[in-house]
Amino acid sequence: MRIVHLSDIHVWRLTWNPLRLLNKRPVGMFDLLSGRARKFRLERLEEVVDRVRQLAPDHVLITGDLTTTALPSEFLAARKALNPLLTDPDRATVIPGNHDRYTTGAVRYKKFEGAFGAFAPDGPYPWLRAIDRDTSILGLDPTRSHLSARGYLPPQQLERAKALVADEKTRPKRLIVACHYPVDAPEAYVRELAKKRMVNAASVRPWLATLGPHLYCCGHVHAAWAFHPVGIPEELCLNSGAPLLRDPTGQHLPGFLEIDLNGPDVRVIHHAWSGPEWITVPMVDSPNFFRALTPSSK
Ligand SMILES: [Fe+2]
Ligand SMILES: [Fe+2]
């Protein structure tokens, strides 16, 4: 099974409708006008989608922040641009990021669900979704409409997530936790995450440490990484970075991840746009990572 993991596309649209400025959006609009969203090169989106399509993955996983201020026009544009990857709801999973819940109105009127709800199970988070015989995605949603970018996983959601995968015997052989917010970051990004962290990550980490080998697919910090968090050594935490990011530093190369699950083996490749061209950077080669599977399983 090959999965393409995308995140933090951040489609943005400027709006001058004063009715849209009655709530939190002025903060977002200020960000936009001060150049923040211009860091995301919308003109590159079609090429990113083409590249993913050419890879013909079995499944596409998008871990949130498809929009910037959760405007209806942003959701429409994101959905339209991503349509070539979203032809079959069985072969795509999309979860929200904090920017997709930017305003109380976007939450109340379920704007994210209206655009992308077909690509996740019905009902509240968390959920467990089988994508093949051995592989399931556990979806978590710590996003909230809040002035800060910090997330919070409601305790009830955490308890239900624990129950979904409590039984080691029935737990999926290849478990992928999908959550917009990382609960830890590699050293180089710890400070960046601290400013916009999941505030109760300390309650989530001990549970993750009990799950055995699993992938944790996230975004939020706009940098691609693959690492084993301290205290959760059996977790492979994958951040796909932001595919449209303009990156003058070379430290946050824009792109996405290709995750190859072959029996118990995991390989991860970062497809990154270096400026003049696409490059592929091997990030993980971990034979026998999912030890519950034998090498003959595909
Ligand atoms: Fe983001
Ligand atoms: Fe985010």
C-alpha cells in the first residue's frame, strides 16, 4: 500500500466583505495583508496535484489546513483544485486543521465538513477507518475556533480514542494516527511548535507510548520531518510540510510524503520542490517496523 501524505496547503483568498470582519477574521486578514498568506504559492498547486496523481497512490491522506481563514471561497477553491485526487472517497482521507476552523461561523455551519466531509467517516471524532485489510487510520481533531493557533484534544475524545485501539488483539496491524497537531517535534522545530502546540499534548503522549509501532501523520509546523519522539520510541512521527510554501531559507522545503507500506516494512520519501525542480529525498527505510505483520504480507 502506498499512501501520499499532504498537509497545510493553505489556499487563501482575500475578501473585503465587512460582514466577514465581524469575528475573528480581521486577525486572519491582517496576517494575509501583511504577507503571511503570500508565502503560499497558489500557482504551484496544480503542479503538486499533478505530481501526486502521477504517483498513483492507493490512498491520499490530507492532515488539515486546506484553507487559511476558512472562507467559503477558500473551501471551494481547495476542493476544486484537489478534485483530481478526490475522485473516490474510499481512497482519500481528509481531516481538518486549525485554519479550517478559523471562525466560530465556520465551525457552526460545518464549512469543513461541507467541502471535505465525504473523505472521513460520518460522526464525531475520533474514528477508526480501515483503508486495507491490515491498515487503519485513527482520526483525531484537536482543532478549535480560538484566537491562538494552539489546539486542545478534548478529554472525552482522548478517552474514546483510547477505547478504539485498547485491545491489542483487534488493533490494526498497521496503525496510522492522523492529527493536524504534532505532540512533539525534532529539535530544530521545538520552538516553532511551542508557540502553536496542542496544549494538552502531555496527556496524549503517554497513551501513544502504549500503542506499539504506529505512524503519526501530522502537519501544522510547515516542515517535513520523520523522527521518533523521545518517550514514544515506537512511534514514527511524519510531518509532510507545506507543499506551496515559499521557502527562502531552504530549511522548510515545500512538498509532500510518499509512504510505502510493504508488509511490515516502511519507507518514506519526501517529494520536495527545490526551486528549479522536484527532488526526492529518502527519509525513512525501516524494515520490519510493523512487527505484527510478516514480510509476505502486502
Ligand atoms: Fe498550517
Ligand atoms: Fe495549523
